[in-house]
Amino acid sequence: MMDLTPHRPGHGSIERRLYKSVMSGQLVDARQAQVKADLIRRFALGVDLPEAPYRLRLKHARIVGELDFRATTLLCPLELDECTFEGIDLKQAAAPAIYLNRCEFGRFEATQLSVRHSLSLHGSHVRGRVNIQGADIGGTLDLDGTRILKTNHQALLADGVHVHENFTCGNGFLAEGYSSMVGGRIDGQFKASGGKYINPGQVALSASSLQVMDHMVLGKGFYAEGDVCLDGSHIQGRFDCDGAHFRKPQEFSLSGVTMKVEQGVHFGQDFQAKGTVNLTGAQIGGSLDCTGGHFIHSGRIALDLARADIKQHALFQDGFTADGQVILHGAMIGGSLSCEGGHIRNRTNGALLANNVTVGGDVALSSRSFGVHQKDKGFVADGEVSLIDSTIKGDLNCKGGRFSNGGGKRFAITAPGCRMRSMQFDALSVVRGSMDLRRCMAGELADDGFRWPKRVLLRRFVYDTLAHPKQPTKAMVDQRIKWLQRNGEYVPQIYRHLANVYYSEGRPHHAERVLVAEEAVRRRSWWEKLRGWFFWATVGYGFSPLRIVIWLVALWIVGGLLFASLKEDLTPIPKDGITPERQSWLYTLDLLLPVINLKQRDQFIVKDAGLWYSTAFTITGWILGTVLLVGIHNVLKRSK
């Protein structure tokens, strides 16, 4: 049995008080007295004690030497509060519980440490690294308020750590240098709100393949300067970063490539990331909510969700801003993609890039309001919005949205091959720049009051119906025709498709008006234009064949008057001694009707000017007759 009698016995000696405390579990306040590290070690290990120690509780002690518990088994919980010491070595040690709260020490080495209950460094200042790689913590791991001050490149090393309850490292936690939790497992929650990981220009926190069996909360007050890596991690609850700040301006500020979150992901309520947030290939079991979040990486990728699988909604609503690209290429979104009131700015290489995306609900690039769309609440994209070959099972709602990419021929909206239930614009929608809607498929096109940009590519754009707020008029049809002409080049399909839509709605006159406009646009050379004008004037390109009757009546009147004045040029031919009477009206009609023979031409000898006029009227009659047959053929063809 060890000798506990101090060299100078005294009732208040720290050694005797500590001995009594170990056996009873009472707290000893050393009042800044010095205590040898070896004494604490011997008491905790039960060396030369009459029975197993109960609890070692010490406060306000200045511990001399390093606490060395390597490869040992502590028989009682170790609780040091507001103490100072050089450091502690717990490599391959085992203990019921360890509480080093509000202490100051040099380093904490505890690789492969086994703690039956909890490990706490709450509020402590560590002037070296905290190394708990491979440790097994049976209770909670409490680093709230802990400050790991940078003395080398490493701060917190916790690779392979297993925490059976919660891991807390917030509320003033600070890690200066590289921190790592690669391959770790937390059976409870990971709570780091108010914590800071600082390693400028390098990796601040590496937690790839981390498993969290409950929520991971990096909430308000969380700050990371340097890359936070969660690649391949698995979070059973939600991943909540509302109010957190990540900063690594020229590279990845937060990386979660192929990470899996069973519930929702939150980047809202003044969340801020300077640098790319990369969630490529991530699997999110709930919704992704970025409402109120700020993503900043000007001219580069601000938020990358390529090939992400989001089971519910993707929300980028009021207050969401992105200064840089937002990428959704190949993403799967089970619910809606809502950007109502969100702002994305990146003219360099595109603002919202969502090619080959599948959305189970609506895509809302619109205003967010109740009943009335408000201009200042609308979605704003300063840069190209791309939806190439995407599938939207709901509506593409752009009501109140504002799209700009510098105007002119630069595309503000690019959506070739995009399929949707309906495409919607309204009077508050603004597009400054060109639109590419080639190969788009929409069940309904609703654009009442919308002013289309000057250039809209429409080749093979098909829609089943047009949304009419009121009975369409000829003026509205003419506006629709002008919309087709914004395509730039002549494409027969876009005119004929619009005509077919009008036919299917029971509006044949509107359809014919579109087809007439197509014929007018189709004529290019002067000869085609002249011929087209003639067919339009005579039979309305075949849609108004009876218009030729007006020409025939006009020519009949002119001819009747003309031939009545040319008496000297029309000499009657006597037959059976009877001289026929001049009938200029019947004579003109006989000339104009190429098939019907009224026998007027056989009763006169025509000479001089009369001969020329007769020939001209005959040729004109044959031409008009031929044109009439073509017009009737077109009518019969359309009726079939």
C-alpha cells in the first residue's frame, strides 16, 4: 500500500484531500495548488489503494507533468475542471468516462481510446492537436466550446471514431488547422452550430464516408474557412446547414459528392457559401431547401447538383441568391423544382443549367405571391437558363419571371427537347435575349399578355392546345402569326402545326389565316413573290377559291364596255341571210369561259385592236379557270 503521508503533514494537504475524494467521489478544489501528474495517474489506476477508486474529481489545479495513461485501464471516471496541465496521453487506454472541462493543456492523444460512457473537453483550450482516431465513445463526445489552437497543421483527428450517442462541437468550438473524421460513425446527432473550423486555403474538415445515424446540424453560427468534405457520407436524419457559413472562394467550400441523406437537406436562413457547394450524385430522401441561402462563386459553379437524386422537392425560393452557376444536369427530382423569388446571376457561362433533368412536379421560374404576381417577387435569372432534353411532368411556370442574358442573339432560355404538361408566361414575364424552343413538347401553351423576344427558335415545337383567356379574334391570330415569324427562317412545320391546333379547336378560319400567312412567308424570289401575290389575289392561296368570281365579274364588265365601243373591229358573219346582232356582254362572257361555248366567237370576224383584246380575254379566262381548279383541289384536299 502506497504511503499517502505527505512530507509535511497537514489537515488541508491536497494529496490527502484528493485521496478522500477518490474514495468518496467528492469534488476537490485545489485553489491553484500544484498537483503532480503521477499522483493523479496512480489514483485513477487504483495503485496501492485499499479498494477501487470511486471517482476522481479535481478543480482549479495546476498539474505538473503530463498525464500518461497509455495502454492502461482507468478504474474510475476522470473529471478535471478548470485545471491546467502539459497534456494527456490516452492511447489504447480504457476508462469509464473522461471529463476535461474548461481546462488548458498542450495536447490530447487518445488513439484507440475506449470510453464506456462519455468523453468531454467542454470549454477547454488545447494548445496542440486532439487525436481520437479509432476511439470508441460509449456515450457522448462533447467538444462544445473547445478551442483547439493552431500549433501545427493538425487540429482534430477523429478518423474511424465511433460515438454511440451525440457528437457536439459547437457553441464556441474552434479548430485551427486540419480536422478529420474520415470513416467515423456517430449513432446520435452531429451538432456543430456555433462551431468554427479554420484552415484557410486548405481542407478545414474532412469527413468523407462519415456515418451519422441521426441529424447532422451545422446550423447558425457554424463557420468553416477551408474545404468541408463530406464525400460518400451517410446521414440517416436531415442535413441542416441553415445559417451556416462556408468559405473557400476559389475552390470547393462544401463537397458532398455521392453523399446520402435519408431526410431533407437545408441550406437556408442566411446560409452562405463562398466557393462551390458540390453535391454531385447526392441522394436526398426528403427535400432540398435552399430558400434564403446565398451561394457565391462568381463566374464559376456556385451550386452543383449534377446527377443528384432528390426524392421530394428542390426549393430555391424567396431570398435564394446564387452568384455563379447552378447546375442540375441529369438530376432526378421527385417533386417540384421551385425557384419562385430566387435570383441567379452568371452571364459568363450560364445561370441555371438543368439539362436532362427529370422533375416529377412543376418547375416554377416565376413570382411567388398570393393571387397576384408581383414583379419584385419574381424569379430572376441574369444569364442563360438551360432545360435541354429535360422532362417536366407538371407545368413549366414562368409567370412573373425575368430572364436576361444581355439581349440580342444570346439565349436567355434554351430548352430544345424539353417536355412538359404546359408552358406558361404572362404579362409580367420578361425575356431579354433569344429563346430556343426547338423540339419542345407541351400539352398547353399559355402566354396571354406575354411579349415574346425578337428571336424565338420554334422548329418542331409542338403543343396540343392554346390557352385562350377569351374568344380568339383575328387580331390575336395575327399576333400568333407574328410569333411564328420570330423564328427567323421559314419552317413550314411551325405554321402547319399551329393551323392543326386551330383545326382541332374547331376554328378553321383561324387555321386558314395561318396557312395563308405561311404561303406569304414561303415566297422568296421576285418571281415567287409575284406568283404568290397572284394566287393570293385570285384564290387566297386556295383557301378562298370563290374570290376568283370577283375577278371574272370585273373582267366581264370591262370587256362588255370595251367590245361595245369596238364596233368597227367586230364584223358580223351573215348566216342564211341573217346578220347576227352584236352582244358585247355575251361575247365577253364567251371569251372568259374556256370550257363553255356560247357560240358568240363564231359569229364575228375580229380584226385590229379587237383581235388583240379578244386573245387577251381568252388567255385570261384559261388562266383564271386553271387557278380556280387548283383552288377547288386544295379545298377538297383539306376536307379529306
